[in-house]
Amino acid sequence: MGEIADHLHIRQPQASKHLRVLHEAGMVEFDAEVNRRIYKLRSEPFEALDLWLKEFRNIWEEKFDNLDRYLQDLQKRENKENEN
């Protein structure tokens, strides 16, 4: 845990608290070795999150595509007006 705290530039009690919350949420797991805990991310929660976000990604991509078309049309109109 000391390595994690050092890497994140936070105090060890803060790192412990965050890791406990992540463990309780099922996002990390750890192996106890003597007086150390080796933490690792669990892939399942991130895969579930990715699946959930996929639906929203598709919606936003469609909206951004529509916005892009609108802006291109607007730019073409402005260019035509400037030519005349």
C-alpha cells in the first residue's frame, strides 16, 4: 500500500481508505503476503460498465455525427455567402 500511496502522492491512510472502498465495491481484489497486500483490478466490473456505457456511446456518436453534418452545412452556406 505504501507503493500505491507514494505513486499517487497521497498519505497511506488515504490510500488505505480508497482501496477499502474499491474492494467493498468489488473493483479490486488483493492477495495477502506476510505483512503486505498485493492489489489488482478486477476486470468484471469494468466490462459491465463498458457494456452499460456502450448504449450511451452509440446515442452520443449519432448526436455528434448530426452536429458535425450541421456544422459542415453551416460552413458551406457561409462560404457561399462570402463568395457572392
